[in-house]
Amino acid sequence: MQKLLVTGGAGFIGSNFVHYVMAHTDSFVTVLDKITYAGNVESIKHLPASRFRFVKGDIADAALVDQLVAEHDVVVHYAAESHNDNSLHDPRPFLDTNIIGTYTLIEAARKHDKRFHHISTDEVYGDLELDDPERFNEDTPYNPSSPYSSTKAGSDLLVRAWVRSFGLRATISNCSNNYGPYQHVEKFIPRQITNVIDGIRPKLYGKGENVRDWIHADDHSSAVLAIIDKGVIGDTYLIGADGEKNNLEVVALILQHMGQAPDAYDHVVDRAGHDLRYAIDSSKLRRELGWSPQFSDFESGLEDTIRWYRDNETWWRPQKAATEAKYRQQGQ
Ligand code: NAD
Ligand code: TDX
């Protein structure tokens, strides 16, 4: 039985990964999570004590991290400050968690010679023009735009340096935009679904022409397991499911599936430095590790996600009013 230490396992993608690991492997999972505004223990409740443990703590706490890393076989590092808009208003926590937190983890992994997998984002590559035929691949130069993406880029570079200089047994994955259950209502898709439930019109930044490459969180999880299992130490793998859509198209689908008029949305103030388009070429992962996504139909995955938010109002309701109040202050 493999023992996994999953940082940020009470967040959106981390909690989906924990559920995926529980269902598809016999591994033991310890979640290390600080439970910031974005973490929610409700997302990982009712898991079997024989295979699951939760530790509340900070990835920048060197003594705690050293002890936990020593007790596990593999560290899967999801914990981060993850929201671009927050990083534009208060960058400091992004440096503390994404840079210092990652540094603290890789120092412990190096000391105890543990396998380390670093979860990152396609945003480290900057953005593409709408009509650019190219997509991001493992050789695309780093060019991050926001405080969030620049701290993620910095953390990737730390991991690469620890591999080269100290022989850290690490891999890195850079994934596109995830959707699915347990995503905080500050993020685009859950914000609009819960707005419609609350009788508020969806809010599109700027013209709504920005493109994101959507992937279901379960497909992200299966890719991460494949990389932990078969990935080449020191390598980077891009994860994506050919899910490019502009924001207006996504809002149109949400309105359609929630019985609203097609024009029942508002344009609001654009995000500063708003990346135009992300697009992932995941052919290395598919070719070398035999991975492929299971959720090829975005529309049906989105329908499942809408159903999940309708059925799980007690999960998201406590965060909704404060999140919208913050957006209102920003004109968004
Ligand atoms: P999230 O904000 O939903 O969850 C982050 C989790 O990390 C929370 O549970 C939070 O409490 C925890 N955390 C934050 N600071 C911590 C600290 N100092 N110590 C311990 N725990 C801490 O984020 P998410 O969307 O699930 O993203 C998870 C990871 O995936 C991040 O590394 C992010 O960069 C990456 N990623 C996200 C997406 C996406 O579409 N959301 C896409 C690609 C990559
Ligand atoms: O109300 C909104 N209206 C809107 O038009 C919100 C919250 C967002 N948007 C736009 C901005 C983006 O173009 O929707 C798109 C998606 O926005 P977010 O959900 O904030 O995601 P994004 O900024 O693309 O970043 C996400 O994907 C990559 C995650 O939050 C990151 O953690 C990940 O690295």
C-alpha cells in the first residue's frame, strides 16, 4: 500500500483527487491543508479511517512538513493560493504559500529522498492570440502575467532546480482550467451557476471572448496518477482535454441548461492583465504514458456540475454572500 501525502487536499482539485484515489487505488492518503478561505473539510468527510487521515497545517511549517514527508512514500503537491483576482488585490499570500510553501516541501522531500509530484498550471506560459494555431507544449517558454501565475512559475522553477542540483525525484504537471464538483464559488463556472440559482445574472469580464481549455477534475486526477506511476523523473507533462471554449459560450450553456434566456447575463469590469487564451497540447502525456480523458463531452460534464451545485447548496452557501460582496466592491 502506497502512502500519499496530498497537500491542499481540502481544496477543489485536491479533494477530487483524494476521492479519485480512494475509488481507484488502495493507497493510504494523508491530506495536509491549512483550511484557508478556499479549503473545506466538508469536501473530504466520510472517508475510511483505515485509508485516510486529515492534518490541519501550513505547508510553510518546516517542522510539521519534515515529519509528515518522512512518514510517506509520495508527496502530491496541490496546495496553493489559486485565484488570479485575489492575487491582483493582495499578492503576499501567493508568495508565502506558492513560493515559500513549495520550497519547504521540496527541502523535506530532498532530505528524506521522497518522490515528489508538483501540480502546476498552463498559466505559467502566458497567453495566446485567439487565432494562433499553436498550443502550449512542454517547450513553450515561461511568460506568466499575474501575481498568481508568476508565483506558480517560480515554484515550477524551484522544483526543476531541485531535480537538477539535488537529485530530487520530482515530476511536474501543468494543467488547463478544471471544472467539476467542490470548486469554490469565486471561480467562473460555480460563480455563474450559483448566481443563476440565486436569481443574479452571470457576470462576464470584458467582452467574454477570452478562451479557456476546460478539463474535468477527474481527468486531471487520472493524469496525475499516471505521471506518479509512469512519469520520467525530471520531466514536465502538460494535461489538457481539447476543451477550448470562450467565456461567452460557457455562460450560454449554463443559461440554456438552467432554463434562462440566452441574453440574461451582464458584462462587468475586465480583469487587469486578463490572459486572452489558453490551449494545451497534451500529446506527450497521451503518447508516452497512454493517458486519455474520459470526459470528452464538456456539455454533459457541465450538466453534471450544475446538478451537483443544485444538490449541494449546503456545501457552497456559507461562502456565497461574502464572495459576491467582494466582487461587487471591485465592480465585478
Ligand atoms: P483551491 O484554492 O480550491 O484549493 C487550494 C487548497 O490549498 C485549499 O484547500 C487551501 O486551504 C489549501 N492551502 C492554501 N494555502 C495553504 C498552505 N499554506 N498550507 C496548506 N494548505 C494550503 O485550488 P484548486 O483550484 O484546487 O488548485 C489546486 C492546485 O491546482 C493549485 O496548485 C493550482 O495552481 C493548480 N491548478 C488549478 C487549476 C484550476 O483550474 N483550478 C488548473 C491547473 C492547475
Ligand atoms: O465572474 C467571472 N467572470 C468572468 O468572465 C469570473 C470569476 C471569471 N471570469 C473569466 C476570467 C477567465 O477568463 O472566466 C475565466 C475563468 O476565470 P477563473 O475561474 O478565475 O479561472 P482562471 O483565471 O482562468 O484560472 C483558473 O485556471 C487556471 C484557476 O483559477 C487557476 O488556479 C488555474 O491555474
